[in-house]
Amino acid sequence: MRLVFMGTPDFAVPALKALHAAGHDIAAVYSQPPRPAGRGKALRASPVQQAAQELGLPVRHPLSLRNNPQEWEEFAALGADAAIVAAYGLILPQTMLDAPRLGCLNIHASLLPRWRGASPIQSSILAGDTQSGVTIMQMEAGLDTGPMLLREAVPITDKTTASTLHDALSALGGEMVLRVLQDFPPTNANTADTQARIAANRPARQIQPDTGVTYAPRLTREDGRIDWTQNATTIDRQIRALTPWPGTFTTLEDGTVIKIGGGIPLPGNPIAQQPGTVVDDQLTVACATGCIRLTRLQRPGRGMMEADAFLRGQPLPVGTCLGSPAPDSTP
């Protein structure tokens, strides 16, 4: 088929490569514009743009698609059978949704209608879900509300992290979109007979139910602040869900921010310590119920490191209280 691919982060790269390897004609790749990155703030192309350029595919990166008739016309002029969208990051107006012959298909990293929105991977772990998955859906104007074409689940265990779930769903999405496209007739003709065959052979559409709808909000860095008055299980989910982005963190008594990269939950009854207190020399921290033994940490200006290496450079003796606000410096 003649396709347009629209995506930006690492999550979308396996799907792009799978479509290209399968022999589909990718007329153009849309990705968000290069952004400043690194200490030097040099412009860096998105992972999808980098992958597209390695494959020799043309890349477009408009700043916005709203009120942009010229971009709509250029998109329609590509004559695509379908547009495949995976974490693109820009809202497609109805004019663009209607332009490809078979419409626009979205690779969404959740079992819709659960976790519509921007952070489905992280939200599923935060909520303690036992499974996540990928849904291939026909896009419409609503936020992830379109009919579902294919839906497959993967388990979430007490060891699953955002990184491992991301990689599993990313690979699965690339496989699933190929299967969905096999059910469409590969043709560029635009006759009444062809349209009838397309309607007869396209994948069965399942309308999303009205029950079970949840929304995954856009995350901010503040979402990573650890509240030690939560129980150990909840904090463990937070660490696993928000690493590497936006990252979880706590503060020392002087206000120094310490990033948390991993921990082992030790559920149990409340202990006779204020939540956030270091209770032993293995960096075990009291929670409202149970404890978390921190295994990977990072102090300002350094890389993430194992707990023993961290403690050699930043001792945290028993009784240290984490999560304390910075001292008031006002007179």
C-alpha cells in the first residue's frame, strides 16, 4: 500500500521499520520538528525522523496542523491509501483524517477504552493494572475514541517497568499494524467497485464501549515527587511507572534533589518511624505501611548508580528524613 507514517518518539520506530521492511510504499514520514537537547541545546531530530532518514524516506515536520490549509492540501496530494499514526503528538484535523482512502489508523499503547490519552503505559502501572496492550483503531475527531480494528494484551507483573512495557508494546504495535493492513485490498484505484470491495474486506470494527473509559493525563516532572506517606506498594509502582520519564525523586533535609531509579518494596505493617525516614544502612526507607529499599539513585551532577556506590559519595545515615522541604531561607 501507499502509506503516510506519522510518529515522533522511540515507541513509533519499530512500526515504521516493519512497514518499510514489508514493502509498503511510504510516501512521507511526519514527525515533530527537531528540538534543543543535551547540555549544548543543539537541535536534535526525533527518533522517528532519524529512522526515516536512515531508510531514505522523506520527512516533514510542520509545527502545527491547525488552520494550515496548505499542509492539508499537501497531505492529501500524497494520495495515500492510509496514514499510520503512532505517538505523533499533533492533533489531526478532520480534513486530514478523511484524506487517505482508508482513513488514518492509530497504534495506541493500551487496551481501549482504558487509558485514552497521553500516558497510557505509565498510567497502567501506576494504577496496578494486571495487563496492558495495543489497540489499532480507526481515528476520528475524539481523543482515542474511534472504532477498534485489533486489540491484544500483554501482562503487567510486579517487576514490569515503564521501559520494559514500552518496548514490548512498541514491538507488538509494529506486528499488529501489518496484520491489520493485510485485511485491506492493496489498490490505488478509486472506482465504485473498488470502494465496495474495500468496505467488504476491511477489518471488523468494534465500537468502543461507554463503560470502562479512563484517561491517562500528560505527565509533568512534579508527578515524580515521592510522597512517603503512601504505602510501599504504591511508591514501588510510582518508581517503576515513571522511570525514566519524568523520573521519580525525593529531597534531602537541605533541599538537595535525589533521583530514584529503582527500589524493592518491603510491604508490611507500619513501623515506628516517620514516613521518609532511613531505617537501616541498606537505604531502607519507611513508608506509611511497609518500606522501600532504594537500589538505584542519582545525586545532582552525577549519573544514576547502585545504592552502595551512591552511599560512598553521599552517606545517608539512619534517621535521615527524606522528602523534607528545603529550609526557609527568608529572614
